[in-house]
Amino acid sequence: MDITNITSFVPPIRTLMGPGPSDVHPRILAAMARPTIGHLDPRFVDMMDELKALLQYAFGTNNELTIPVSAPGSAGMETCFVNLVQPGDKVIVCQNGVFGGRMKENVERCGATAIMVEDTWGTAVDPQKLEDALKSHPDAGLVAFVHAETSTGAQSDAKTLCQLAHQYDCLTIVDTVTSLGGTPVRTDEWGMDAVYSGSQKCLSCTPGLSPVTFSERAAARIKSRNTKVQSWFLDLNLVMAYWGGSQKRSYHHTAPVNPLYGLHEALVILKEEGLENSWARHQRNHLALRAGLEAMGLSFIVHESYRLPQLNAVTVPTGVDEAAVRQRLLQDFSLEIGAGLGSLAGKVWRIGLMGYASNIKNVMYCLGALDTVLSAMKAPINAGQAMAAAQRVAS
Amino acid sequence: MDITNITSFVPPIRTLMGPGPSDVHPRILAAMARPTIGHLDPRFVDMMDELKALLQYAFGTNNELTIPVSAPGSAGMETCFVNLVQPGDKVIVCQNGVFGGRMKENVERCGATAIMVEDTWGTAVDPQKLEDALKSHPDAGLVAFVHAETSTGAQSDAKTLCQLAHQYDCLTIVDTVTSLGGTPVRTDEWGMDAVYSGSQKCLSCTPGLSPVTFSERAAARIKSRNTKVQSWFLDLNLVMAYWGGSQKRSYHHTAPVNPLYGLHEALVILKEEGLENSWARHQRNHLALRAGLEAMGLSFIVHESYRLPQLNAVTVPTGVDEAAVRQRLLQDFSLEIGAGLGSLAGKVWRIGLMGYASNIKNVMYCLGALDTVLSAMKAPINAGQAMAAAQRVAS
């Protein structure tokens, strides 16, 4: 490529209703542009302390080891596995979507064995199957599962799964990438031991950071490892020298200063609204979207009892080219919704209502745009019904 | 900590003349705040292609595998090692500062053996010592060294070291975190095989991204591994499905969208100035700073012949409390300079003139502030001489 004519990149204005990133709050964008200061500056260190306290609030925990990993959610996942898993270990992994499969990859790359507990994509993890696996593998030391499967929109019962794990002396690794801030995540109450999330979903921040929290049990296991953590960058024994409790921070890696400003602002906004209010808002806007989608004749792939309000996976009507619909939505309405992943590719759309993007204006805009595009493509829907149905629920 | 009273974080305005982050160009800060779009958006994909081309320009390479890793420089280092090293391998690591030691950590955490070639901190890597090691270890497959040691300010002869490595059938891993954009980095001409850098030094971007480039030889070795890369997040075989050459990108992890806007802008600015002009500017401002520091009576720890213009390590005068000086500079002048690291802790200051921060205003400001603080502390310097000396060189 000839670089001569490359100039500043000015992105289009989108409405982001896919599986993340979601629309970013203007206050967070403004925070990203504040002047950079040093990663060991005393003022920055004060900001880090606030950030830790705000993350503890979001995670519902008093865990001392609560920090943002300096990389996206996938690195947060890897942080949990490389620190808690040692070669030769046995880890029970519950899979009901794409991200359980990624957990298996992580376990195996740590030189450990993954015992897979499989559930149909779009359903929740079955506690009975987990208990069977725990009974069959008394030498397992860890249970890993996804609380909110971004690939399907199904939420599992984290409390019950953690209780079972602890009954069989296992610690737990839990993926809350899509749930944190959108639906309840009660780290301490549910007994989750290692929890990771992402900045770009219900926290409405820009992508690139991964909040994590570790229980005292988990921290103790990390400290007592008899092998080194295979990743230097993600080794919490080293990272904690920088993010630790004292004012005397020692250099590990250079923290992503401006993205951390953004995450701080995102968490201040969450605190101002209040966690419970945020959860209620996500539920309210989901119900309005659902009324509209159902009035059009579209159906959800996840049963109501474990459906995530912030990630709505709906079946593509027979005969409709799902990619063409997304393309029209992007081109004509500058609206992004998500495609299916893995075994659901081509079969579903994933409509996100996450964080700042979970508002009634987005609900109405998405329904109107979808109605227009599907009608123009002569898809088998009840055209013109969606927005009125949503309005009835919203009002 | 009680979170009730936590509000938006408004950082102070600093002048950043430490070892990085350096002052960020206002255009880059503005780019960070542009509206977030999806990481699979066609407009974003176009931006990624531009970014790759601009990185090729900065690295002096035609390597297809040239991308920014979605995490800080330490993760870029780890990307090179985990992809190129397999368990049981032997890697020759040249160490002349902190970051060679980190390379050793990386090698060992990959299950390989590090053969250390040690040089005094503050000197360049000695090619003769490398050749001796290559002769003694004909089974080594890789040579790793730091081109520009951020901990000391010494630059090594990358071209000669790479030639030697190739003579003995080794590939090379080279750290250019502090050199890229500030002094010549000629990836293809010098035959460097795996090169990593950071966004927050001479590119003047915010910290958090790590540009990397791999030669065809290195890419072929990664593709022909007989073990999986131990990091899922950093596995280039997977990352390339997202950053690869085709318009059909597949999801690996969610890219840090806004920081990538920032890096794109940083590279556009570099292209507008021109690499050669940027190198000349770094040299010019270094000479002015040097004249001022020497007029004060301060001396450099690195010999002129391999001294980095962008990272000036100077000896702390006898009897001076180096930490107190940095604290006064920060409090009274909002000016950050760096402390010594590792074996140089307490003995040197590291004064950065990197990227946007490499300008005559910063040179004069730093000299004036240092003169004021050292004079007030009755340090043994020639007070009042610095700025005039710098001015003579600059004009």
C-alpha cells in the first residue's frame, strides 16, 4: 500500500448494538483524551486506588486482588488460567458456547487436562452434569464456566455452580465479560474465585482492558505455586508489585494510562447510576426490544428463564440472507448488530443492549431499521408492528 | 476505600521527560476520543490496513506480518518469544541492562534454556562475545538482544549482531521499544527477524500497544512449530486470521479500537515529518540538552559512540538525593524525569527526549528546572550555565 495519501482516520458515527463494543459514553471518550501522565506519577497511583475500589463495587467483592489487566478480555481469561493452572492439573470446563471452548484451549496450553461438560448452545450450564463430572474426577482442582455466554445470550446459575465446585474442593474461574454491569455479578456472595470481564460491554468503555478479581483462596494458590506462571506479562505475582496496596509501586509494565482514565470514568458513571438501577435499566430495555421483535414474528433462541437482557440472540427467518441484512443496517442506518459465532454462524443475529447503548432510543431505532430492511427484502415478518409493541411495554 | 465521593479523574498537565510515556501529541489525544466503531466494521478494517502499511514504513520493512499487539511493549516482547521459542530450545540472550534480563525470563518461561552474554550496563552489546557464544553453542536457534536499552540509554549495533546470528543459522529477536521513530531501525536491511516496540516512546502515542514485525523466515518458523504457542492471546497463527491480508477478517479478540486510532494518528504524524527528519530532530535536541547538562557539570554514563539521543542517562552528583530532586521537579515544575532501574537505581537520572517531547522548549525547560532545583539543594554544579550552552548549540 502506498502510504503517501494516508491521512487522519475519522470514523463514521455508528450505533453499536452488536455483542460489543457497545456505544461508548461521551464522558468516557472525553476522559480518553485527557493529558497523559506517567504510570508511576503519584496522582496516577491515587487514580489506580480509586479504580480498584470502583471495580470492587462493580464485582460485588472485597477482594484485595481486583485490578484491570492491561489488555482485552481474552487476556483477562488467560490471566486467570495461567496463574491458577499448573502442568498436570485437571480442570473441569463447562461449555455451552464459544467461550467455553476458548477456556479449554487455555487449559491445554497450560499443560493441563480439560474435562469437558457440554451443554447445548443457547442453554445454561446444567448443574447436574457438573456434579457428575466432579464425582467422576475427584482429582480436579478447578471448575471453569461462562456466566453470560456472549455467543448465545444464555446466563448460567453461577451461585449454584460455585457451591457445587466448592463442595468438591474446587476453585472456580468465571467469565463475566458480558454480565458485569448489566446483570447481577455477586463475586463474594456466590463464592467465585477468579473472575474476569471486559471494558467494552455493559461498562460502555472502549475495548482493550479486562477487569479481574481473585478471592483470597485463589490468591493463596497463586502464591504457593511450585512452577512459574508461564506468562511473564500476566504473572500476578509480578503485576501485584505495581497494582498492590502500598504507595510504593514498582515498575512491571507500562500501564495503558489513557484507557485507564476511560475505565475510571465508566465506573464513576456506573456508581452514579447505581448497580441495581443499571441492572433494572438493562432489563426494562430488553423487555421493550423483545416486545418489538416478537411482534415482528422473530423469536429468541434462549429460553426466557436464563435469557440475558443485554445480549439478544434471535433466529434469522427462513430464506433471509442474514449477512445482507446486517450489511444494509450498517450501510443505510449506520447500525451494527452482531452475527452468529461458531455453530450459530448464519443462524442468528445478536442484538446487544449493553451499558450506555441500553436505552429506549436505540431499541426503537433498531426495531425501525430492522423492520424497514426486512420488509424491503420481503422477509416473512409482520411489518409495521414492532415499534408500537415496544412503545406499549416501555410506557 | 469509600467510593461515595469518587468523581471524574482530571490529571495534572505534566511535561513527560522520563523513559516513557513521553508527551503525547494533541492530535493523538484527539484521535483517542473519536467515536468507537466495531472491530469488524469495514471502515475499521480499512484503517487496520493503513496502520499496517504505516508500521511497515516505521520499521523499514516489507514484512507482511507487521501489526500492533493489543497490549503494552512487554506483551510485544512475549509475543516474539512464545511464538518463536519451543520447549527444549536454546536461545542466546545478550544482556546489557534491565530488558535483557526480562528476555531471559521469557525464554525460561517457554521451557527453553537461555545462554547469557553479559555486558556492563551502559555499554553496547559486544559482537565478539556474541560470536564466542554462537561458536560454543552451535545448537542455539535464536539470538535475542535489545537495540536501545531504555534502562541505560545505550544503543547496540543491530546490523552486526544480526549478521553474526545469521552466519550461525540463528534467527534474531530485537527490542526496539525506545528506538523506533527516534533513531534508525532498518528491519529488512539489517536482517532482524522478530522486532517489537512500544507506542509510548518515540511514537508519542499513549501507552498500551506494541508494534511488532516478523520476517518471512520467522513467520515460516511459527507456522511449522510442532507444539502449540503457550499463549492463546498472543498466538500469531490465530491473531493473523484477524490482522491478515484479506478483507475477510475473523474474530480472535476484540481489538482496542480507540488506542488504535491513536497509533494510526501517531504514525501519520511520523510520516508527515518523515523518518529521517524525526531522527535528525532527536539528535539535534539531544545535542542541545547535552551541551546544557555538561555545562552544569553533569556527565553521561554512556559513551558518545553508542549513546541514544532520546534517552539520556546522567550520573547523579555525589551527595545529592536523587529521589528528592525528581520529587521537586514534579511538584514545582510538573516535570517528570526518570529514575535509574536495576543496578543503576539511585545512581542516574534518565532524561527522555522522545517523539513529540523532543523539542527545544522541553530542553530549555528541563535545564532551567534542574538548575533551579540543584542550586537550591546546593548540589555541586555550575549554576546558571546550562541554558546559554544549550542555546549556543541549538541556534
